[in-house]
Amino acid sequence: MEGHHRHHHHQQQQHLQQQQQPVSVNVEADRFPQWSVQETKDFLMIRAELDQSFMETKRNKLLWEVISTRMREKGYNRSPEQCKCKWKNLFTRYKGCGTVDAETVRQQFPFYDELQAIFTARMQSVLCSESEGGGATGSKKKAAQAQLSSDEEDDTEENEYSFRKKKKGKTGGGSSSKSGSINIKEMLEDFMRQQLQMEMQWREALESRENERRMKEMEWRQTMEALENERIMMERRWREREEQRRIREEARAEKRDALITALLNKLRREDQM
């Protein structure tokens, strides 16, 4: 009897454990809510403010913690790992927009302008660092190299896109200040070529839309002119018909007057006789 009671108690414990398992799964599913548009824009604004710090350090774990803290200050509960993964996903989408015209990009990827501003400011910072020293050594050279190797450990994919010219120029025994300067110039030239290509595509799309607008406006003007000419012709025909009707009315009135006059004259002659 006691063994039966223990067996029954063991089955009740298993049943309770099975009932508790779905609850833990639901908690896990609700732990990572989807990013809203406003949350993503606030995240990118914070990331843009700290981009220079990301450029100046290779160990950026603390920076992601800072971003997570600032997100919590804005009312968003995001861990440093979530912020880092979100940045990588956004960067991957931004990198895939290189060959698409600007209007289509903005329709498909609403955060393109924010990322474009971040990387444009980054390249301008590298360019200013290079132009200040003209390939100088010492602290300026170290700062430029630190900028070129930013996020090397955590954001490898981003660096492969932004600084692939630098990695191609490396040799086994290290590089001199001259080769480093050449690599920076090649990287900047490649970036400027991409910018010019995207600007040309944007201008071509703008010119195409402008030409289409002009063609539609010309067709509309031609249609309006045709309608106006038709209105003028109809008004002219109406006036001609009115003129002909007036002439006919005057002719009938003259005949009527002449007939009345003839009758009156005839009656006078008869009375005189």
C-alpha cells in the first residue's frame, strides 16, 4: 500500500513538471521583442555618436555596454549582445544596397540614410587624420591605423567592407608608413568611386523622372491646346450659324414689310376709286 502511494506521488510530480515546461518556453519567446522603427532610429543615433570611439579601440565590448545602458535610459531593454547583433544585421543590409538606386534603397531599407551618414562621417574622419599629417608618423599615424582597424575582433564583416584595401596591402613582415599611406589613399579612392557611382545612378534616375514629367506635361499641354482649339472652332461655327439665322430673320422681316406695304397701297387705291 505504501509503495502504491509513492508511485502515485511520483506520477503527480512528473505531471506538474510537464505542465511547467510550456511556461518556460513562452517566457523565452517573449524575451527578445522585435525592434520597432523608432527604437532602431534611436539605436543608430546612439551608435553614430559613439562611432569615433569604436574607431579608436579594438576592444569594444564596453562600448556595446554603454549603448545598452543608453538604450535603457530611453526606455528600451536591450542587452549589449542584442545591440551588437542588430548593428551587424543593419550593416549587412546596408552593404547589400551598393548597386541599387537611392530611391529603391530608401523604399526597401528605411535606415539607409542613417547608416550612410555614419560611414560618410567615418571616412571624412580618416581623410582629415591623413591630411593633417600628410602621412606623418607618431601619434597621428597610430590614430589612423587604429581607425582603420576598428571593430576588428567583434565587427569583422564591417571591417572587411570598409577597409578591405588596407588588408590587401598588408605583407608578412608588417608595412612601412609609406605603404600604409598608399593603402589609405586606395581605400579612400575606392570609397569615393562608390560614392560617385551611387550619385551618378541617383542623378540618372532623377533625370529620367524629370524627362518623364516633362513628357507628361507636354502631352497634357497638347491635349489642352487641342481642346481649346476645338472649343474655339465650335464657338466660331455657333457664331456663323447665329449670323446666318439673323440674316434670314432680317430677310423675312423685309419681305413681310414689303407685303404689308403693298397691301396697304392696294387698299388705298381701292378706296380712292
